[in-house]
Amino acid sequence: MATYAIGDVQGCYASLRRLTETIRFNPPQDRLWFVGDLVNRGPDSHHVLRFIKNLGPAAITVLGNHDLFLLAVAMGATALRRNDTLAQVLGAPDRDELLAWLRQQPLLHREGKYVLVHAGLLPQWTAEGAQQLAREAETALRGDQITATLRALHPNGHLQWAPELVGPIRFASIMKVLTRLRTCSISGEMESSFSGPPELTPEGFHPWFNIPSRKNATATVVFGHWAAMGLHMTPNLLALDSGCVYGRQLTALRLEDRRVFQVTCEDPRGGR
């Protein structure tokens, strides 16, 4: 049995299928861990969702910011933008089934020494504490607070985590950390607009994983979201967004031996 962690797919179905063939994925024996952002920008989000949903227990996925955006559009909490490619999901005959499945996916998966999350963890959060906060936000997504929470998340530039927050703002702030974090200050203030490479991080901020004495440093965090950084591996960090939707690679990492498998994207952004 092997577990393969896979970077941001973002609707690149052909690349995903070629990657699963490359690793010789065997659903009865192997597992796939997805770092989120299954959908958007690539051409075949509906096929990606169906494929992963149909894998059942052979696949574990956490939600990314594009996945939450899809739910927000479907709930009427925000509107599609010019570069979004979600129309095929929203107009699919099995739309309701796909969206219901997506709502049930976690924001964070913790197993042994590993924490699977889309973007990152604030330095003040322990792995255990992050898991508890993720469960709060997941409950909101699956219940009657979903629309209010997603409205609070879109747009989210003003959101900053604080323990005293309550209600939809609290849940949205948790979601912002788990699905959008790249850089923050030592005190945990998030920078909301930066998406460039780590060496160009704005003054006063740092890549979240470089904050001294972060409380989750003993966990091995498996994440994506940061395409400009690309594949980045250290003993306790596995960053797997290698920019497939931008014409680069889709990456799978076998956790047991850290062997990397990659395919060049067949269906980049705009490549319909």
C-alpha cells in the first residue's frame, strides 16, 4: 500500500489521469491525498470532481480556496469572474451531487505525523489546535451557516484570525488561514494579496513556515496553493503546487519514500 500526495489539480483532468497512470495507482491498495484546489482555471473541473468522488475511500482531499469559491458561487454568495472555468460544474446534470460531496470534504486532514492542508497554518496554531478549528469551520460548511460564512469569506482581504471571533466571521477567518495563507507577520497577521515567489515576500512578512518557533513545526505539513514557489521539500514541509494549470507540472509525492513523480501539463489555463 502506498500513499501519494498530489498537488493542485485545478481542473486539469487529462494531466491527473496521466499522473495516476504514471504512478500505477491501484485503488484497492493505494491512496491519493489531494491538497485541494481540485477545480477552476483548467478546462475539466467537472471530470476531476467525478473522478475523485468515485474513488471513495481511496482518495482523501482537503478543500482549497477555488473549491470554496465554487461553493460560494453555487450558494449565491459571490459571482463568477472573467477567468473562472466553473460553468461546466454549475451546469452539470449531477451538479447537486458533486456540490454535496464537496461540502463534506475536510479543510484539514491529520494522520500520524502528517497534516494535509491546502495553504498552511498560522505559527501560533498547534497541529491539534488547527484540527479543532478546522472542524468548527467544516460544521458551518455542512450546516445552515454555509451561505453567511461564504459571504464573509468573499472578498476576504480584511479578514484576520483572532481567537475571540464568533459566528460566520470566525469560520471564514479559519477558512482563510487554511486555504489562502502564504505569508504572515511574526504575530500571525496575514498578508492577503501577495502570490509571488518566497524571496519577494513583502517587508514585515515571512513565508508562514519560516516564522521562528512556530507551534506546528513538529508536524509534517503537506500543502499546495503556492504555485510561484513550486515543489519545495524539507524534513517537515512538502509543498506540492508545481503550477500545472499554468503549463508546468502536476506532482505526486509518495509519502513512504518521498519519491517524486511529475507529468507536464496537457491542459493548461486557457487550453480548451
